[in-house]
Amino acid sequence: MIFAEGAQGASERAAIVGQVLRDGEYRVQRLLNKAQDSREWLFLAIHTTLGVSVVLKQVPADKPVAESILIQLDAILQAEDIIESADPPNSQEPEHTLPTFDGSATSLFAREALLLARLQYPTIPTLYDYFFERGYWYLVMDYIPAQTLTAYLQSHGPLSALEALHCALQICDTLDYLHTQTPAIVLRNLTPESIRVTPEGVLLLTNFDLAAYSQTEADEDEIDEAVEPAEAVTIHQHIHHPGDTETEMFAYIPAEQQAGAAQNKATSSDIYSLGVILDEMLYGKRTEQDRSSADLELDNALSISTYLKSLVRLATRAEPLDRFQSAQTFSLALQRAYQIEEQRAFREHLSLLQAQSVHAPEGREQGAGETAREEEIPRVSGQENVQREWREENVLSGTPFRELEQREFTRTAMQRIRRERLNQEQVELQLASVDEGLEQRSSMSHSQISLQAIARAEAPTAIIPTLQRFQRLIKVNFVLALLLCLVLVSLLIYIRVAQPIESTLHTLIQRPISSTKSSGNVQTIQSVQGAGKSEGVQNSQAPNGGLADSYWQALSSLPTAEADNAMAYVELQGREYIYMNGGYRGSPPPAYDHNLYRYDIRAAHWEMVGHFPGMVNNAATVDEQGHIFFTTGYSSDTYAVSSQLSIYDPGTASLKKVAPPIQMPLGFGGSILADRQGHLY
């Protein structure tokens, strides 16, 4: 939708710059988009308390917002349960529904706010807050410097096959997150204008105002027949961006969505849009039908494999059932295409090096060319390893996910500051009312005060005896309750303290009696490794017979001295092991050990299991299924205290990470236990 803006609207937005909104919480710094016909207005602002840069998205308030939607938004942003917060049963909305799109700007605001509040992903903007002021709704989102994919393609396009596939894989990863929600979320507005490219090459998805649930939501594209045709605003009009022609606008929309069919909310419509965007990144054109014969010759000249061309055609089929049916399947095909294009690039580079060596001057030694090939080949072929490490490791523990955790903390801090400010305002109002009462009393004359005192003295006193009896009854009940509490506390002290002491004294008295019945000789446990070995079993004496059946055994040392580790005992396939994470090594570097070790008790030796996240001053425990739970403590990867919890399965050698609730941050230097029911303490 394009909201008409006149000179008055532009001047109002220019006047907002430099002002403070939401009771002094956000100071507007500048306007981010300056197009007069833009469908949305974005302002860069800063939180006055936290000093965090945020984006304020301004939407005209052309109709009221339902109270149930505001209740859901407040419950999600304040990390409360939606059902418990929405007390009125008549106004309660199901969790997986969105307001109907009726062509108004307010409906777009409500849809996008609910979706962004429920979604938490590194490549999706995080919603911090919302508010209403001066006839506009505002969405407060995190600020990430980036440019649109359209602007990036204008300056860098067409892209190479490897770069285009790298961008498509990132978009496909975000689509897979949206499509695997319950129910699935379909964007229906995936265009280069809705994709942002950061300076680091990370692609973000924005503009969720037209997104819909694929299964539970009613068809919102059908507008009531009573609405005048001039006032009816469709989904297709809203997708229109500044500078796009009608043909360019429909290039990213599949046929079923243009016709308003029932399949317009299927996930395959987003696959179609991504296929068109991939085609544009490769060729600089939006549809294959728009290409001329000269473009086809250029197509053959470009270094693009037949597999990639077929993949683009399959993603942009006219029939929804003929396309990829899931983003995960499309992602696997893109990864295969990336490997093929990488091998093609490597072979072309190798051929270029061989051609250069053939035409090189005869005086140049052949060894120089071989040295150049040895230097260049690993650099090109290493791209596959870099890409594989980015997909397998950085997707789980890289910088974007650390940013996501920081976003959650920022949103919690903003909501806490807002609640504290509201409480402070209530206290100030109460104090103001008290001050007003005191001023009224001070302004009264002495004659008025005397008349009020006489009126109170002449009032009936029949209720005074009843009030006195009631006060005495309250005092008696308080004394009885206090005596009952003292009795219960005394009983609790006896159960918890007196009985254990009595049992301990009884045991100490019985030990000498039992020891005198023995032969009088103290038993010793001989070393399993043999006497005199430093790593054997140490002989231990039991003066009172208490250690006759136990002994201490010194384990073999690690290759390097380490500190601040955590270990756990596990029985696996009939063998006994001790698992321990790497800790602090000190100097020489590296100072921290990022490995997982296992000690085989039967073989009496250590072995390295594999790479493990950096953890220092952490704790570990084992549940009934043999899973080892590690707290992170102080993370040597991020050099900060982390609340993340890691679950390691020794049977499959797999590692899974769990984020505990924000209300329960896990520090370092603590302890962790697991009971038989699987509960962690």
C-alpha cells in the first residue's frame, strides 16, 4: 500500500527529528528513508537510558487496534503467558491468528507487530517495543546498518554464481525457519526490496506486514463487496515499491497469488519468489521470458552450470506442485549447486595457471610456476572448507546467534525500564495528591478546623465499644498464631538438627565396639598397579575400620596442565569412563583448551574425544540416560559469562545446546545436579 503524503505530512516528519518520544525514552536522530511516496517511514533513534540505537517504524493510525491484540503484544514482550494475561474470555484471541488485512495501515501494523514479537531469529528484526503517539503507531526494532538487495545488485550485479548461491542459501535458511513454524508462516512479499545486505554480507528479511499463517488463517485477500472499488486496497497494491513498474512488481509473485487462489498461502509461493531473485542475481534480469536472444548468448558465455540453470527453472515453475515443496529441499539443492560451481571455478583457475605456465618466458624456471600453483590452489579449494565450517559451526555458535541473545537481553531491559518508570509515575501521582490535601488543610481557617473538630466530637460513639472488642480479638488471635509458629519451628529444629546429631553419636559409639571384635589388625588395600608405582593405588589405613573397603587411586596426567575443568562419570557399553572438558592452560598460548577428553578407567589412559566449546569455571552432571549436562560458566569463545547449557550424548558423540529462561541466568563457579526423574538443580 502507498500512503499519500503531502507537504504537511513531510513537514511533520521532518519536525520529529530531534524530538523525544514515549515520555522521554527515545530521541529521534534522523530519517532513514526520504522517499515521499514510501509505504513506510523509518527513523533512527536512541534509547535515552540504555544508549542503544533502534529503528522507529512509523505507521498512520487510521483505525483503533483491538484490545486483545494489545494484550497479546504486552504479554509476549514482557515474557508472560498470553492466556494468563488475557483475562477477559470474550476478547481473547487464539495464539496462532493474525488480524484480518482490511486495507488499513493499522491492520498492517498489528500483523507485523504480532509476528515480529513471536519470531526470534538472527536474520529477522527483533521487536523491542511499540507505542502510540501523535496519531501514529510506532514499532521499535533493532538497528542494523544495511542496504537493500536492489541497491546492492545495481552496484555489484550480476553476481558470480558462488556469490549468488551464498546469498540464496542465507535466504533459504530464514525461509526454512519460517516454514517450519507451527503453523507455517508464508511471507508473500519476498522481493529484493524486502531483503537487506549488511557490510559483512549477511542477508536479513524485513517487511512482515503481509505474512500469513499457511493453514489456520482465513483468506484475507478478499475484501468486502460493500467497499468502494476506489477504496479497496489489495495485497498486490501493497507489494508495489517506489520505482517499480507493474511488470516488475508481478515478476516476484507466482500466478496463484496474483489470481487470489487458495494456494496463495502455500510455502511454494516463497520458493518461487526466491527462484526469481536468484535468477536476477545471476543474470541481472527478473524473468526468463524477458530475455532476448542476446541475453541467451550471454547466458552461454557466463560460467554457470547446467545444474544451476535447471534448478532455477524448477523453482520458478508455474504450477505450485512442480516446484520445490520445502525450503529445506531447496537448500540441499542449492548446496549441491554450490559444490558444482566451486569445482568449475577451481578447474578454470587451474587451466588458467597451466596456460600461464606454457606461455611464460623460457628463462623463468619451471619451479616458479609450480610454486605459484601450490600457493593458489589451496586458497581456491579451501573455499569449500570455509563454506562447510560456516554452515556447520557458525550457524550454531557464530556471531549472529550471539547477537540474538544480546537482542533478547536488550528487549528485557527496555521492558523493565518501562515498568519501573510507570511505577515511579504512579508514586509521584500519589505524592502529588497527598501534597494537594496538605495544602488544602493549611489554607483552611482556624474557625473551619474548630467546626470540624466539634462535629467529630458530637458524632455518635456507639460504635467505639464494638471497635475496641474487635481490636482485642485481633490481638488474642495474633498471640495464638505466634505461639503456634514457635511450636512448629521447635519441632522442625528437632527433626532437622537433633535427630541427625543423635544418630551420629550412636554410630561413633558403636564403631569401637565393632572394631574390637575383629582381629585387631588394620586391613590395607594393596596397589592394583603394584607397590612403589606413582600412578598406582595408594595404601590407606582405617583407624576405626571406616575405610577398610575404599581407596584412592591417582589417574594418569593430561598432556598439559589445566585448571577450572568439570568432569562426570559415565558407564558406556559395559566400560567405565570419566569425561572432562578442556580448561585454562595458562602460558604458553593457547591459554584455553577447546577439546573434550575421556579417561578409560579399565585401560588407565586419557584420550581426546573431539572439539568442544570453550568452558571455564563450569559444572557437569549425568542423568539416568547417561547424558552429560555442562554449564558454560565463563566462555573462552566469547570471553564473557554465558548462561548456555550444553547436553552431550556419549553414545552418539552429539552435542546439543539449550538456552535456559532469561529469568534464570546461569553464572560461573556453580554446581549442577540431576535426579532420577531428569530434573536439574
